Amino acid sequence: MSTHHFEPTHYHMTLGSHEPVLHIADGDTVITTTVDAFGKDARDQQVTERGNPQTGPFFVAGAEPGDVLAVHLDRLMPNRRIGYSATVVAPSVVDPEYVAELPKKEMVEWQVDTVQRTATLIKPDSRLGKLTVPLAPMLGCFGVAPARGQAISTATSGEHGGNMDYRGFVAGVTVYFPVFVPGALFFLGDGHAVQGDGEIVGTGIEISFDAQFTVHVLKNRTNRWPRGENEDDVFTVGNARPLDQALQHATTEMLRLLQDDYGLDSLSANLLIGQCVRYEVGNVFDPAYTMVCKLSKRLLEGLRR
Amino acid sequence: MSTHHFEPTHYHMTLGSHEPVLHIADGDTVITTTVDAFGKDARDQQVTERGNPQTGPFFVAGAEPGDVLAVHLDRLMPNRRIGYSATVVAPSVVDPEYVAELPKKEMVEWQVDTVQRTATLIKPDSRLGKLTVPLAPMLGCFGVAPARGQAISTATSGEHGGNMDYRGFVAGVTVYFPVFVPGALFFLGDGHAVQGDGEIVGTGIEISFDAQFTVHVLKNRTNRWPRGENEDDVFTVGNARPLDQALQHATTEMLRLLQDDYGLDSLSANLLIGQCVRYEVGNVFDPAYTMVCKLSKRLLEGLRR
Amino acid sequence: MSTHHFEPTHYHMTLGSHEPVLHIADGDTVITTTVDAFGKDARDQQVTERGNPQTGPFFVAGAEPGDVLAVHLDRLMPNRRIGYSATVVAPSVVDPEYVAELPKKEMVEWQVDTVQRTATLIKPDSRLGKLTVPLAPMLGCFGVAPARGQAISTATSGEHGGNMDYRGFVAGVTVYFPVFVPGALFFLGDGHAVQGDGEIVGTGIEISFDAQFTVHVLKNRTNRWPRGENEDDVFTVGNARPLDQALQHATTEMLRLLQDDYGLDSLSANLLIGQCVRYEVGNVFDPAYTMVCKLSKRLLEGLRR
Amino acid sequence: MSTHHFEPTHYHMTLGSHEPVLHIADGDTVITTTVDAFGKDARDQQVTERGNPQTGPFFVAGAEPGDVLAVHLDRLMPNRRIGYSATVVAPSVVDPEYVAELPKKEMVEWQVDTVQRTATLIKPDSRLGKLTVPLAPMLGCFGVAPARGQAISTATSGEHGGNMDYRGFVAGVTVYFPVFVPGALFFLGDGHAVQGDGEIVGTGIEISFDAQFTVHVLKNRTNRWPRGENEDDVFTVGNARPLDQALQHATTEMLRLLQDDYGLDSLSANLLIGQCVRYEVGNVFDPAYTMVCKLSKRLLEGLRR
């Protein structure tokens, strides 16, 4: 198991079967960087076009269609002090009658302090003053190459992952992607220092990242949608519009997960989530919305096959 | 400010302008009981028809259309040991292609222990054994009489409240309902010992309650949708289908709340929720779904007008 | 079979179990009038409040829950020359980003000529000049009292009918409503001289009507949603939000209709609509949207049981 | 202006920036063939994989991003006698509770007679006998390469066209696509001998086509979505899920069309469609649904700039 240091020199605006930038092995770790959603790097310099440019793809030896790529997010940390966010909620997240009352959009600046672990609003002046919120670095857009020669925009998401903008994709999480092409072709980008649920203004606090991740190939799995786990929970991710359909995907995948990974019969899986499920809203801004279906691992102790 | 003890003798299947069962004053407290969703009381006896029968309505002196009725949920406690739940998720919360794989519905029984504060699955036998979950009593259906002579089924919800099935409606919460008719006409029922997000099997652990609440009339407010607060958060509630529209209602109401109650200008309100909002899923089972938009009170310290 | 002349003296803003204004028998005909959506009568005088005031309810002897009420719309004709319409599409029917570009709402006036069978835009002046469109009188809101004591606003619709705003509800059509309460309790109102699909500005050309209808009771039927037929087609009506759910209701009801009324097996019913179905959009403005599922009667010749 | 005869030797499963198969000029006509959705050609032989394989792309000289490609469908005609269709409606177009009642899927065969202009069900035997329906050949999937390097699956649709499955795309229609890449890169495939609204069983009567089309480049236009016209109507096409959003796109594009092409002010455009618009349902089966917004050309006489 090797550790690779990879410095990107170009970026991708789609997740597709692009030329790999690096071949890595099952169990390998990659230390790399991502530019922000606007294409700006650690020096706040524009190095590529805007729209969630992706670092990668990384070809993972041995990953074949029908497998799962497990990606452990080892470390996600802003690598500059300035972050940018939008200010006005999308017209699609308020009542249509209220849209005309939304103020004019502008971008604001935040100072990100990775030592104090805070983000502080520094510009412009507002009633909120120097609003300070806890740093919570997360990846907005990452995933694998989709099937059948598709090249899917980094604006949206699907079974392959992509622009899910889920606040829960933080360091310490493992994400399980279905593999659609040989080598899986993993991409990552669009770091947020902080993000509200839904990414309702269309941005988190957008910032470039130092990122480290470790991959494993799990052979012959049946994931249809991304799955994940952190210390406390297992979860599944549905990406679609409307939000109702994203929720259907995530709930169905959770029922499958409980049967696949914990050997529950269908009735037990249904009964368990009926009283114990938690949902979290990923994004409600992008072309596909994201809903996360969670279950506490404590409930599953002793059940794993 | 008086405390009333009220024992219901009949129940309502709609929230409407029905004959009040009790007249109470601003600041008064009511101690009463609710039957479960199936019409069964503290002795597990069927005393009325099924479908979220409501205790009430309570006429609150001085409440007029254009006011807000603040209802503090003082105490919500199961008053029997047996609870019932469904077992199979609604076909509307899984992928349409997966519906045919859902198992056959049945009802299960839970033993509710208000001392240990647990609910334990006691029937039938399953892979889950004696699954035990923490007691978290909440009201599924409550609210006020709607406008214009409507009588709205306790199966659904709207601006008046109703069958929201939100896990956050626990003791200690204050809920703010718009008032549509003189006296507001407050109803309550449909207690759950425990409920998962979304009420995706169509029930929580359904049980009868001892309930205590205290009312206040706030004059001349502009709430369009129910609002609430607990120790940590303020929140707004949107009820509609699809979930996207429920989210629109809740988000719009939060923007109004921040401007009404905290004097934020529109841009500051947008900016604040952009990076700090939290959403919670109420129900995704009933004819109208429920989405809750939350904000930490800590963020609002020093801002209230 | 009698013909009744009924002149309304009050109107209802909900479809509910209100005191009947007239008892009629199976096979009877009623000649009556309706006011427009704003509560204005044949003399253009405001005689009741706005919001689709309903004439009725008519109690139909012998109609019981589980039956169907067949209502033949014998005649629907504007009874004054002035009609009113809104001008600007609802913010919910355009892209959220486009809402801010919508012009300011105003009401316009149309001259309705029942001899020439035209409606002509007379006020204000616009690029459209004296736009003249063919008269196509239809009922916007009509139906029966719903189940379980509900009183449902004339703003919306459901299994009981209500504010469906479907352009196809013209004279010559027979509509089949499920009966939920003894006597069915039939209501009608909200006449439009002309209406576009979707009622996307929130109004047709709103006008008062002379109306004549004839009722029949069909015993022991299984309709869940309104059904209808005209000379060419049979159709089913789904009312819900989003439009996708309205379409699901209408399609399901059509599959049931083909099995109930024409004795098709399920596979034949599916196969037939697969290549032959037509959909029409009722309203996409009201709280519940309306989708109509149609099939040419020619395809069904020789199949009726 | 030349006429090209082009016989495809390979097909594409995405609309993307693939190597052109032919360079053509503004005003040129192409006579070619398409295989059916299953990859079968005029001899009913499988020549490529299934999933709406596309003939093309055709590079149109002079077409640049910001232009519009006008494609006149000169001729669309089945070139074999056997057509295939599915039989059971998608679980997503019926009530979730009804899904379990749907019959088992199978494929059926139709005999297509281009002289009599009919399609006749020939296999299997059913209650419908030799159901015969009028031939109505249409293109299910066609369009141009999307922006930003995307390669979008032929299963779905978007601003670039794609798998819209709209019954109105017949010979005689002109379709106007926004151009996103140099040369526009036009693709076509997925012919249907007949199709019901919504393509609710997931197929029309799938068949290979002889196809002829003629292209024109319109410089510097502002189409966001496909537009079209036939002898009677102009129309706009929105592709998205849910159907409500597809309708929003189509309605917005119609308001733009009336202002762009007919010089109407915004209020006149709104007023006109308010009482005169017609909607048609394209597909409600594919990942993106399709809604068409139509207006009679007769209403626009004398208005064109």
C-alpha cells in the first residue's frame, strides 16, 4: 500500500472516462489538492474555468464494473484563508410568490482559520457583523466515471456520485461508489469550508483543499447508489429531482444495504427503519437534488453477517 | 391563569369550526388526554373511530384571525404500556420498481416503559429480537381550525397545522399557529411514543397520551405557517406535496421569521440561512408532506429586536 | 323524471355536508344559475364573496356511499356579456429564475357573444388588439360532498371533484363522481367562457352561467376518482400535486375503468393504453393540479361488457 | 444545397462531441436510416447494442454556439414490417399502491403496413384481438451535442433535445435546437411507428426508419430549449423531472418565443397564452420527462416582426 503525492495540472468539468492522471492500487493513499468551485487554487489564483473543476481521475487497479470503490476521506482541509459564498437563496427553494422579494445577489468573503477552526464573514458589512461559524470542511463534488460512455457535468449528480453537496461528506467518512468502468476513475473537487443543508444559496464557503484519501476495491457488490459510513451511522445517498425521488432512491438503497450487509430479512429491514430512520438533505440547488437516509450503527450491533 | 383538567368524551376527525369543548383564557394551562391514531384510549379500548381522532377544540379567549396562538407543549407522556406500529414502508417512499419487493404489511406491538423511557418490540418474533429504542414522545397531529369554513381531515396538514408527524414536536417545544377563526380552536391527538423521520411506515409507535399544554395569544402577527422553538433552535414548518414545495414553504417562512422577529434585512436573512440552515423531514407519508427549516438560536443571540 | 328550476339565494365556499337547497330524484334535471368566481351574477352584481362560490348542494335521492353520481352537463351558457380574466401566468408555471421578469398583474375585460360564440378582448389596449377567440363554456369547479365530515375549499380539488379547471368539462359531457355521503350533495359553479390548458393565469374568462344538468345514480360502483365521457372519448381525472401524482391517479383510474366497464384483463388494459392513451392538462394553478387520461371510444367498440 | 445519402455503420449511445460521420452545409438534406431502440435494423437484425442508438453526428458547417439549428423532418417512415412494444405501464405512472397489481411485462409484436398506414397487433393473443391503430411515425430521440464536453445518455433528454419521446415529432415538423458546439453535431434515432402520450409502457411501437431531414443555421438566437412548429402550431419543449418542472421550462420558453419572434411585450405574451395555451405530454417514462407548450399559429397571424 503506497502513498502517492499528486499535484494536478489540469481539471475536468465532467465525470467521464477521461485519461487517468494516476494509476493506484487497492489500499493506496493519495495526497493531493483541489481547486475551489470557481477554479481558484491555494493562492486564490484562477487556474482553470469555473464550475466544480475536478482533480483526477485516479485509476484504481482491479476495480471492475460490478465492484464497489470504497473511498476513505482521510483529510480535507482548506489550504488558503479566503473563502467565497453566494448570499441569496435560489428562487427554487422559496415560494414562487416570494421570488420577487429576494434581494439582489452578491458574493461575500469569509476568512477561514484552520487553527481556530472557524470561518468569519469579513465582507461586506451587514447586520450580521463578523458572523463566525465553526469550520466543517466537506467535499461537494466527487465520484466515479458513469456507465456507457457518459460524461456527466460536475453541476449535477447521479448513481456515480458527482455534485451531491452533502454536508456529511467530511474527513473520517468512507463512501462506497458503484464501479461502472474498469479502474473506477475517481474524481474529487468542490471543497466547502462550511455549508448549510441544501446548499440553498448555490454555494457553501467555497475554498481550495488539501485532500487525502485511501481507496479499497470491494468485489462483486450490488450497490446501486453511493453508500457511506462514519463513526456513528451508515447511510445511503439518492440523487434526483424532485426531492421525493431522491428520498425514494436513498430509502430503497437502505433497505438493500440492510439485507446485503446485515442479513436482515425484508420485513425486519422495513420495521427497523420505520421507527429509527433519519433523513438529511444534501443539496436542493443542483439539477439533481440529494437526500441521505441514515441509520445509527448502534441499532445494527450484533447483526452484521 | 388557570389550569383546566379536561377529560374528552368525543373526538373529531377534522380540524374545523366545531363546537368548543372548553373555553380557556390567554395563559391558561390544560391537562387532558388523547387517544391513539386508532381511537384507543389509556385502557387500550376502542372509544372512537380510527384516523387520528382529536381532543378539542379548545376556544382561546381573545384569539382573533391575524393573531398567533402560541402553544407550549408542557408534558406529553404515554399513559399505557402497549404501543402499535406498522412495519412496511409506504410504496411512495421507495423506487416504483422496488414496490413489488416490499413484504406483506402487518402490525407489531411495542412495550412502552415510561420509567426506563424505552420502547421494546415484543411481537412478533423477528431477526431484530427485542429491539429497544429510547422513548421520544411526540404529537403527530395538532393545530387550529382553518379559514373559510373548511373542515380539514386529520389525515393531512396545512397552514393550520394538522397531521404533520414531525419528530420534533416533543414536550418543551412552543408551537406558533396562525389564527384563522375567533378563539383559534385548538385540537390535539395522535401521540407517538417513538417515530422515525418521515413516518415512512405510516405510523410511529401509536399510543394514547396524558398531555398538558399552555396557550398564549400573540396579537397581530404575520405567520403564514406554523413556527416553533425549543431550547436550541427556532424553526418553521411547511406542509405540502411534493417535499420540494414543503421545503419552499418552510424556507420562505424562515426568511420572514428572521425579518419579523429579529429585524434582519432581507440580504442578511438570506446570507445567514445560506451557510447555517438545517432541514428536518417531518412526514413523507400523509397527503401533505412536512419539511422543517431550523436555525440555531445561538446564531441569533443579540439580534432579537 | 322532473325538471326543477332552482334560483340560488346563497352560495358555498366549501364542498361539504351542507344543508341541501333542493331534493331531486334519480333522472331529474335541474335548471339553475351560477355566479362567477368573484361572486358576481348575471347582472354583474356582487351577490356573495369571491372564491368560486357554489350553487347547491342538490340532494339526490337514493345516492349512497359506494354509488356513483352521473351528472350530464346538458347546457352551460354565459348569461351576461362581460367576462373577466387575469393576465399574468402564475409564478409556479415558469422557471423560478424567470419569475422576476413577469409583468405586473392586472385584470382584463372580455365581451362575450353567445350568438357569434366568441369572446373578444375589450380592455385594456394591447399589442393583441381586439383578440377574438371561440367561445368554449366550461365548468371550473363542481363535485360532491367529500367523506368523513370534510368541508373542502372551492380553491382545490380531490376525489370528490372540486376546482379541477379542466377545459373538457363542457356541455354534452357526463361526469361520474364517487358518492361519499347520502344524497351525494352535488355543487356547481365557477363558469369559464374560455380557458387555456392549465388555467395558468389563475382564471379563465370568468363569467356567470345559465346551467342545466341531469343526474343518475349508478349503484355499487368502484370509482375512486371522477370519470367522464363525451361523444368521442372516455376519460379519468386525477387531482393532486405534483402533476406527476395527478397523472398517476388518472392513469390508475383508467386501468380500473377498462377492467370494470369493458371487462379487459389487466394486461390488455395496459397494452391498450400503452400505445393509445392521451393526456390533457386540467389546471396547474390551484393547490391540487388536474391531469386527465383519455381513450378514444372507437378503440373500445365491441368490448363493453 | 446538396442532398446526401448516408448509410450508418456505427451508432452512439450518448449525444456528445463525437467524431462527425458527415459534414453538411446550411440548407443541405440528408437521407439516412435509423435502427430501432433495441439496435435492430431494417432486416430486423441486431447491428448494435440496445438503448436508442443514434445515427450521426452530422456536422453542420457554420453552426456555432449561440446559433440555432433548424431541422426539418422531411420524411420518417418505417422500413420494415415488424414493430415491437412493451405492454405494462411503468410503475412510476400509477399510484404506488397499485404497482403490485400490475401484470408481468412481456414484449408484443405489431405488423406495420406503410401502404394502409396501420399498425396491427399480431402477437400474443389477447382480449384486444388484432387491434389496429393508425400509423403515426415519429422520432423518439434526436438532438444536438450538449455543452461543456458532456456526453448525455440517449435514455434521457435536456436542453439539447435527446430522448423526448413526444408524439408530435412527425414528418413535416421543424425543430429548432440551441447550438452548443461548433457544427451543432446532430443525431437521430429511436423511431416509433405509433406512440401513446407519455410513452408510459416505456416504448412506442419500436421500429427502424428511413429518414430524411434538412438543416438550416439561424444565427444568434436565444433559444434555451427546443422549439418547433408544424402547419398549425408553434411549440416549445421542456425536459426535466418532475413534470411540473418540464412544464415550467416549456412555458417560460413560450413566453420568450412570443417576445423574440413575434415582438409581443411581456404582458401581451402572458395574456395570450393565459386563455389560449395548449399543453401536450411528451414522455413520463425516461429520467427526464417532456412537456410541450403549444399555441395556434392562427392566433399569431399579423404579429410576426
